[in-house]
Amino acid sequence: MPTSRRLIVGNWKMHGLQADLAGAKAVAEVADTVDLEVAICVPATLIERMRRTVDGSTVSVGGQDLHSGVSGPFTGDISAAMLVDAGAGMVIAGHSERRAAYGENDAQVAVKARAAVGGGLVPIICVGETAAERDADRTLAVIHRQVVDCVPSDLASAAIILAYEPVWAIGHGVTPSLDEIAAAHATLRGALNSIHGDLCRSVPLLFGGSVDAGNVSKVMALRDVNGVLVGGASLDASNFISLLHAADTRRIAHVDRE
Ligand code: 13P
């Protein structure tokens, strides 16, 4: 990963105890039957057990944040090496909930992304506009700038993933229109290409924000959408399994929206 197959990433956020791993086993069985790459980003406490739970399947396991250093006096933080040691293959960097709650900025996200790659992880770098920025009609300018500031140029040839998550859509049961998502993803692709050249053409672009089994196929049919990042609908195994079936690439005709 990244891969040319479409990618579904579950983000459990601060949810999940050992008892929830039984559902993940069922998810892994379905993941092996659909034409998709599937990953689940879990709390750090579950990475190692989730890795063992899905062992033998194609499911990847990820973390949700990392420190940019390798080790040191940073109480409560986790390095890329630690995540890899626990069994993670990827990590979310710059999720809007961390930006909002801990004041993470684009420069810090870029440093984290570089640390993830240096440590052997695929970073899922998150960008997205706030409601105020959307209301001011600044969505495309904001996410273009975020890509420029969050994706270090030396990562142009590295395995990275970019996720567009409009902050106002996360966890609210609302999503942008399909035209808005298409325009945002075209902007992300354009930003990557203009700054980092053709090498970035292969970077998967995920959409996140209230994606569920009911809307995933329409979102996934958009040209510059290579997958989705799913919060709430990834928590319950049967919901996530329904989403995987609905997202199965073999069932989706692709739509170009200009
Ligand atoms: P929801 O799917 O719950 O809106 O969360 C999206 C998200 O933040 C995934 O990282």
C-alpha cells in the first residue's frame, strides 16, 4: 500500500477494547472477498492485538497519530518505530480532530509525515476546510495550501496517502455534494502534481466525512476518489461489512465529473 486498488480505511478514533476485536475478524474475512484494500486504524493499545486478529488476511493495521521523533522525553507520545514494532503499516497524520484539540498545524503535520515515512509507515495525511472557511467560499484555496504545506517535497516519491476530510462533515451525517467532492479531489491532485510533479500521480486520494454503506458507492465512483476514510461506520462490524460490499469496485461504474 498505496496500491492501484481502491482503499477503505476505518478510523476507530478513541473507541475499541479487546472485546471489539471479534468483529474485526469478521471484517477481515469479508475484506478478502472484495476487490478492495482494507485497513483499520485503531488506538495504539489495540494495534498489536488487531494485527494478530487479522493475521492471514489482507487487512492492514494502522495507528492514528505519531510523534516526529524516534524516542525521547515525550510522555504519552508514540514514535513511528513503536507503531511499526506493534504491527502498524500506516498512520494517520494531521487528522482535524488533532488539529482542533491539540493545535497541530500544517508544519507539524509535514514533520510527522516525514517521520512516518522515515520509520517505514505509510502516512495518511489529512486536510480539509472548516465550516467557516467553506462559508467564506475558500474551500479549494484552503485545501490547496494545506497540500503544499503538509506534503514535504522530499516525499514526492514515497508511499503516502492524502485524505480530504471537510471538518464540518465529520461525524455530522452530512457530506459535500458529489460535485463538491469531485472539485476538491481535482484540486488535491492538481496541487500534488503542480508542486511535486508526476510522481504524485499515484498518491491515493481518500474522502472522509460521514461515509457509510448508503453513500460510499457514489463517492467512490468519482474520478479522483481512490478510496474513503471512515469513522463512525467502521465501528460496528456489520455496518463496516455492509460498507465494504457497497464499495466493492466490481460493482461501481466510474463517473467523470468536470
Ligand atoms: P465519520 O465517518 O464518523 O464522519 O468520521 C470521518 C473521519 O474523521 C475519519 O477519519
